[in-house]
Amino acid sequence: MGAAYPGDRAVFRGHDLHTDLKDIDWLDLYVFGITGRRYTAAQLRLMNALWVFTSYPDPRIWNNRVAALAGSARSTGNLGVAAALAVSEAHIYGRGNEVQAISFYLSTCKRLAAGATLADCVKDEMAAHGRIAGYGRPIVNADERNAPAMALAETLGLASGPHVSLAHDLERFLLAEGRNLKLNYGGLVSAFGADLGLSPREFYLFMFPSFLAGMQPCYIEAVERTEGTLFPLSCDEVQYDGQERRRWRS
């Protein structure tokens, strides 16, 4: 992969970092480090946008909350953000969700080319995982990030790849089957990743910083407020006079 030679040079995937790669964009270098491949300007612009469109500086979001709580507790910024990135691996709605989604797209495209039906692929995925990753959303069954991502991809000529097309076909299939599950951003970006030629592991590593830009503002905002005042109430301090606790039916 490379090596550092103090006082002489640094080698990055067989290239001198300070001469051969001195003019490379950071995102280009980041993706090259993961894949060993170089991408076009249009592809890199789309990759950059996939990060930008999900950079939400909202401390209520599960991983941003960790960064904000770290600031409220007066921890350091690096520790807080590193912890927030660590919990971004959540399987249901984080990196694990995207790994499952891109793996499904890649295998399904191959199976469809070999003669399988989409219904068969969905049935097998449900049997294996109990869900179709990348579809549905717990707050609202729509995703405001999809439209700008698709609009940009259209201008770049990257909107009609086989996996993105499959992602939308799958949404139509699920809705027609009575499953009110629309394509969410995790599903869409995973389809773009597959069309860009990324393996599940490469895509997982590429998406690592995708929430990062929204985390720093959450940390800073919490640091600038009075210590310990972010989400200061414990459950015991909430007076509830609503419906009594109910038993779940098995």
C-alpha cells in the first residue's frame, strides 16, 4: 500500500505522495487509497455530493447526539466526533444498512441476468434478513435527499446505471406488493456505489465520513452552551399523565 521514509519521501499505493499525487483532490486521494482506482471528475463530484446531502447538523440525530453530548460534557472534539462516527455503524440505519443494501443490489443484478425474477430475489432476501435494506424510513416514508441526488446524477450522466435502475424498480415492486416501503437515501447511495464499481467493503469505507460535516457544528454548539444542559432531563423527571403502560401481545 505504501510507506513513509522520513527525510526522503512518502509512497502511497506505488506513487510518490509529494510529487506524483501533489495536485490530487483529497476526495480523489481518499477513494484511490480505498480502491486503488482513479475516478472521473463527474464520478468524484457525485461521490462528494453523496456526503454533502446527508450532512445534517442536528443533535437529535442518533450519531450527532454523541458528538453533542461530548461537547456538553466538555470532552474533546476529536473524542466526541470519533465516538459519533463509531456509532454510525448502526446496522438498521447506518453503515451496516448500506453494506446489506449494496450486497443485495450486486447479487440481484447478477441473478436477474441469469433469469431469476425480482420476486424471487425479494423473497430470498426477506427469508435471510427479514427486511429489504434501503427501503422505508421510521419518521416519514419519504427521503428529501433522493431528489437532489438524482437531479445531480442526471446532469452528470450517472443516473441510469443498472443498480440505480434496480433500486427504483424494487421500490415500485414493493409498493405494488402492498409494502409501503419507499427507497431511502441509504438505498439510493448504495445503488450509486454499486454503479461506481465499489465492492461492499469499499463502499463501506468510502461512506465513513458521510455524516462528519454535520457532527462538528453539533459539538461546537454544545460546547458554547452551559455545561451539561444538552438533554438535561432524566426519564424520572418527566411527569407523564397519559395512557397507562400497556402489555405487548405476543
